[in-house]
Amino acid sequence: MKVAVYKTHKYENLFLYVSEAEGLTRVPQSLLTKFVDRCLVLNFDLTKGVSLAKENPEVVLNNIDRMGYHLQLPPVVNVK
């Protein structure tokens, strides 16, 4: 599946994956408000065999198929 990945300057390390073909059409409005200042950072062909730095490609593909998007959250920071 060809995917597009967007980021927002408002929230660090928050990324939105969508199908290039569908774009943002299935992304809920409540989530799009977090990406008002969105910037396209990457277009690529995502398959189950592709290695992603922080996400499981199978989970990303399933989320896009099921919901129309995948949201990559920032890493959890443990404060001691």
C-alpha cells in the first residue's frame, strides 16, 4: 500500500499515516484538529516486510485498512 505520513509542528514526534489513495478522507475531524499545521514528511510503499523505526508495519497496515489512518504516538518518557 502506498502511504503518506504527516507530522505536526504542534506536537513533537506525532505522526499520522494514511493511504495515499484515500488521503485524509477517513481521518476523524477531532484528530485532524491536532494536525491543522500538518506537513507531509514521507510517501512510500508500505508492505508487511518493510522495517519501520518505531511501528509494526502489519499494525500500521491493519489500522489504515480498518480506520483509514494510523497514529504514531511520541515515545513514553519515564521521569524519575
